[in-house]
Amino acid sequence: MKGNGRRIVEVNDLHHTYLRGSPLEVTALKGVTMEVYEGEVVGIIGRTGAGKSTVVQHLNGLIRNREPGKVIIDGQDMSDTSLDITTIRQKVGLIFQRPEEQLFERLVGDDIAFGPKKLGMPREERRERVRWAMEMVGLDFDRFKNRFTFSLSGGEMRKTAIAGVLALRPKVLILDESTTGIDPRGRRDLLSRIKGLNREHGITLICVSPNMEEVASMVDRIYVIDDGRTVMNDTTREIFARPEELRRYGLGVPQVSAVASRLAEKGLAMPRTPLTVAEAEEDIWRILSS
Ligand SMILES: Nc1ncnc2c1ncn2[C@@H]1O[C@H](COP(=O)(O)OP(=O)(O)OP(=O)(O)O)[C@@H](O)[C@H]1O
Ligand SMILES: [Mg+2]
């Protein structure tokens, strides 16, 4: 069973054209199909310009569809004109690829409190939400709440943007290349906190990332998008066991998975495609000691 078996995101044959009818028209999506179940951690990978960001912007209604294809979020059809988009935005939190575009208040605390305030949440509760969200991303409340957003480092801006989305307690959290620009340790730390949100709070995660190591360690299932279409869809291990196919779409596999497939070509098959160093270590140890 995937997640808890309840489908929360459904995308069916989605098409999207930017600047339709102008000389600059770009057909970004030509048939994307995917589904995500509640409690899952799903990855979206694809070469640059494949359409990943366009897809995820459809999922929280930042882009609405006027072309063929369906997007259904938690049972609600996004093309329904009577749909209250604010309820969708609250359910599906999207962290943009460029977090600085997501911050608009002068102070960090105010920025994170913006969503809850708009929902009319009382002051005290709001403060607790902000404190919780900052704690979740690893920003010290007392040290950062009165900092100017423009004075933050790139990584701190990302964390602030993530906290602002978390403060709304979304059911689905979408990260669009959200760890780019954070140092390796900060990245590991943030990813494990985000993973914790899934484990402890059941938040469904959709991760777009150019880093295959990161994808391998984070997600259970992967959708590969190429030239605006879904071209592969399987468990993380199955996807990374197909390096030639991925290469056709301009993608690679994690280094440890590559080592395993090279060894297999030379006649030393590993019991599974390792996704992390820890898995490879475990398997190699077992082979050597048997
Ligand atoms: N606002 C826009 N106006 C016009 N064209 C756009 C716009 N946003 C994206 N595109 C085009 O749509 C296509 C898909 O872009 P998208 O940003 O979804 O790709 P992506 O897979 O997220 O790429 P990346 O990995 O570089 O972030 C690209 O050809 C891009 O140039
Ligand atoms: Mg993108």
C-alpha cells in the first residue's frame, strides 16, 4: 500500500502552455500524470526545463489550468471555478525554487506569522505556531524573530520560507530544489527535520531535487519528467536500477548505485541496488564475510 492508501494528489494528463498565442509561447507540459498518497514521500526528477516547477505550481493553485488535464487535490478538482483557493494553499505548502521571492515582510517573525495572521489566528496561538515552525527548521526563535529578512543568508532565507509555509500546518509540503545553497551539514540537518515532519506528523512530502544522492536518501517513489511528460514512475530503488534509461533523460544515479551497476557488469552482482553509503556498506560487508 502507498502511504495510508488515501490519494491526496492526482494529476491526469496535465498540459500547460506559457504565454499562449504570443511569439514567446512555450508548451511546458504535454501530459504529466502522477498520484501521491497521504503520508508518502515522493520525488520528481528531470533535466532542467523538463517542467517540474510548472507541475508543482499547479498543485497549490499558483497556476490554474485552462488546458486539457486534471489536477485533483484532496478530492477537490482544481479546475472548479467555485473552489476556494485559500483552502488549497493552506493544505498544500509550496517552497519556491527561489526563496527570496517568497519573503515579503521586513522581519523574520512577521514573515513566518503572515499566513496564520491571514487566517485570523489569535496572537498567542500565532506566536506558538511561529515558534514551532522555526524550531522545526532549526532557526532559533529569540535570535531570529526580529532579524530583517533582507539581511539573512541564502540558507537562512530558505529556512524562513519553509517555516512560513509550515506555520500553516499543510497536509502536503512541496520542496522545489529547496536545499540548494545550503552547506552539506545544514542540508543534512534540514532534510532530516523535514523527514521528521513526515514521520512524526504524517505530512506528505513532494521533493524536487537535482541532487540524486539527496533524492535517494529522502523519497520512496519517483516520477521522472522529461519534455513535459511523465516518462518513468517507480520505487526509488527500481528507478535507480535503470541508469541507461535515466541517461536518456539527462539524469544520473547516486554514486553508490553506479558502483553497484558497474560491479554487476563485471559479474559481481549486489543483492540490491544500494541507494545510500550505509546500504552499500551493509551489502559489501555481507558479501565479503560470506
Ligand atoms: N513564467 C514562464 N514564462 C514562460 N516560460 C516559462 C515560464 N516558466 C517556465 N517556463 C518554461 O517552461 C519550461 C518548463 O519550465 P520549468 O521551470 O517548469 O522547468 P523545471 O523542470 O523546473 O526546470 P529547472 O530544473 O531548471 O528548475 C521551460 O522551457 C521554461 O523555460
Ligand atoms: Mg524548476
